[in-house]
Amino acid sequence: MHGRMPTEAEWEYACRAGNPGNFCFGDDDSKLGEYAWYDNNSGDKTHSGGLKKPNAWGLCDMHGNVWEWCLDWYGPYPAKPGIDPTGPVKSDGRVLRGGAFIDELVGLRFSSRNNNDPDNRNNNIGFRVVCAGRSTGKVLAQIVRWMGRDMAWETVLLRQ
């Protein structure tokens, strides 16, 4: 089994978990604190994974706590919609998604994107690892969230 960061499209697909709203739970901003650590409730620090409610697929911390690296380089979205689009071949930074503990509510929406040079490190950036394996004809993705010393394992079926 090999691991990699999710593409930006995979990250958003896993975060949305079938929900078309602004967040994994819909559009009710007042519920954000149940699902995410952000500037309004974080105490200006990161928190252990899995303390907030998961999305419909059981994935925790898709919004807030730390921005998450994606495999894609940052750039404008393609002019035409596509399936599993990828970013440019190279740019100044890789895509970050999800928002962080220091961000306001708007920074945690699905539509929010950020980027950073992969050589930069700080306490508001983390990652998930997608590991693909074959099991009864299905591709299973194990997603790992690493934040400081805390590690939480989560599994979701990304493709059938």
C-alpha cells in the first residue's frame, strides 16, 4: 500500500461527503463550532483530531484546526468543468484546503483555497495521506490526519 496527499478534487469530494452546502453539514453558520476549530472557538491553538463532529462519511476535522496540503500545485481552476481536475504542472505553492484555527468562518467554506511554498512550515498547516488498496474490487482510501503528536486514522470509500 502506498500513500500520497489527496488531490484538491479528492480533498473537496471527501470533505463535502455529498453535501452541496457551504460546509459538510449544510449552510447554517451557527453549527460550525460543532464541526470545526476556528478563530471563534479555538483559543488560538490547534487541538487533537477527532474532537468535533465528523462529516456524513465519518471524517473529522475537514473544516478548521489546520489547513491541509493537497497534491496539486496552486493555480486558477480550469475553464471547463472536469472529473478529478488537477492543478498546473508547477507554481509557487501547493494547494491548502480546509481553513485553520486562526481563520474566520468564511475561510473554512468549501470554496476557500489557500497555498503555500512546500518548504514553509508553521503550526496551522497539516496533511492527510490517501492510501489506495484493492479490496473486493473497490479502491479503499485510508486517510491519515497528522497534527503534532496526535494521529487519527479514518477510512472512506472514495471511488468504486
